Amino acid sequence: MTVRPWFRRPLLAGALALAVAGGALAVAFTADDSPAAAGSPALTVSVDKHGCGAPPARLPAGTVVFDVTDAAQTFVTVYLTDLGGGRAYSEIRWLGPHHSLPLTGSLAAGRYALRCVFSDGPVVTSAAIAVTGSSAAAETGYPPMTSTDLEQAVTGYRAFVSTALPLLLDAARTLDADVARGDLTAARADWLTAHLDYEHLGAAYASFGDFDDAIDGRPDGLPGGVDDTGWTGFLAVEHALWHGAAADRVRPLTRKLVSDVTGLIADFPSEDIDSEDLPLRAHEILENALQFQLTGHDDQGSGTTLATLDANVQGTQEVLSLLAPLLRERDPGLVDATDAELSALRAQLAATHTGQPAWPAAGSLDRATRERLDGSLGALLEQLARIPNLLAARNHA
């Protein structure tokens, strides 16, 4: 679960269309590239701190496109909401001064408004927009979140990690005891158990600080590579165990591992988990797994990166279960669809070693199996990539 550089894929799902212009990011919860949106004439709206534009008082149901210009000197977030602000239908997350972006929504009959939240504090709302008629393509909108809405999920995740860490310590002590008595065959079996206990923790790595590098750091970038004396943790132990190191050479590494896990347990209650990080981790865990586990990059000799990938899938399932209540309010089908894809991916991984006592090395997979796994993981990441923006805090929306 090494802290790894992460990258964000564009959110390609139809519910989230991203556009970047003039340094501003627009997020619309309708498909801006749909034929209806493309054919709808834009309604010019200029916003400033005195008013959130002057949209038409009446509009027909269906797709509406506002061409919004920020006439103020500061950045602004612009929402299309119902009149009471209970649901939002589209948004421009950041619009720069004197720049313009489209704000697109597909509306049913009702009363709506534009709401502007300026980066230096002011919040202003337009006059009401009365929408009449009907539209089969009207969006249901989503309840805007505040920065505190994720606190329950974060509390649940902290409890999960706090319960799991003592089990990790027990497994690390078992591994150390194997090495202490010179039983390296048992150590190789118990190494995998302990390592998977750590990888199951998934989203917590960003809250482990320097302990994550100490416990699960890779040799990439170290001056001495795999021979660097500062390299410690599970992957260093793996390299030693599977490259013929004697027990007296492995023991300092396993003792250090026990010490670092003990330190992590003592330190974790004081570490913060940023509530807005949890939705990011729902995507990043498997993004990193695609890069480092399915490719076999992190294999230091045991050939178990597919087992690590399976543990990462389970970590993602844990995060998703905690975020599910919030997600179901905003995209009812996403949780069930993603759950099904996660289970299907685990079944594919299990099939790679059906009837075999050990996991196959990632590099030993035949081309067809590798391509199926890669395709399933890629499709799953496209679904998971929707979560960070669905659960982004939208104060004053």
C-alpha cells in the first residue's frame, strides 16, 4: 500500500461531463455533448457579486444552456438549482474572472434559480426561473453536499482501520517469529498473510505518513535500489526471502517491520483523514493496483501481485460500502453496478489460480487472461472515477 503518485483520469461517464476553459473547470450533471444540448441555443448570463445573472423568467421544459461569464474580479462557482436549493442540476466548479463557460441542464416543470458562490465569500441567487411543460429527458438532480456530510463515512473507516491494525501486528509478529527460529519456508507463507492484511487497508495509506514508506515502500528511486540499506518493509522482506538471504540477514527487516507497525498503531489515532480524500481513494486504490500490481511492477520475487490486487479490490469494496448511502442519493444505480463489477473482478482473479495452491505471477498470465483483467479493471475505474465529483463538497449550492 505504498504511497504512490496518483493521476486522475477524465470523468467520461455520461452523468459527469468535464470542460476546461480559461483555467476554469465546469462540471455538468447532464451530458453536455448530447445532441439536445448541442442544438440548444445558449442563453447569455453575466454574473457578479450584485446578482447571479438575469436568466429568463420563463423557459420551456427540456435542455437549457446558459453561457455564463464571470464579470467579477474573483473566481465563482455557479449552480443551477431548484428554488429552495435542495437539489442541483448542473454546476461550474470554478469560473475565472472575465471567462465564460456553458452551464447545461435538462429540466422538468418547476421553479429554478442560478446560485453564485464567489471565492472570497459572497453568495448571490438569481430571480426565479419558471419552467413549464414536460421533458422525457429531465434530470432528477442531486442533493448538494457540505464538507461535513462525509464525516460519518470517515468515522466508519477509522473504526475499520483501528480494528484491522492489531491483526496486522499479530501477523507481522508471526512472520518475525518464523525468521527468528530460521524457518524461512514458514516465513514465506506468513509473509503473504501479513502483507495482504496491510493491503486490505486500502484508503488509509494517505493517513499513515512516513509509516507507509517504512512498512510498504518500494526500492524505486533509492540510491542503492534493492541493495539500499535504508529500504525496509514488506517488499524488502519479500526480496530477501525470495532471493536466498539467510535468516540472520532477514531478521533485522522483520524486527523493523514489527516496530513500525507498532508505531503506526500508536500514531494512527492522532492522524487526520481528510473527509474529501475518502472518495478519491475509492478510485485511486485500484488505479494504483492497475499500475503496480497487474503489471507485476511490485513483484520482488514472490509472484503474488495478483493476490495484492485482490486485497486492493476488497479495500475498495470497504470504502464503497461506507460511501454507499451518500452515493445512492446522487446516482442510485452506481453502487450496485460497481459492486457487481468488483465481485466480477474478484472472480476473474480467483480463476487465475483455480486448483492451484499458489497465485500465479502476473508475468505468467497468458495474453487473453491479462487482457480480460485489464479490460475489467479499466471499465471499473471509469465507474469509480465518477465518485470524487459526485461526493465533492458543494457548500452553498
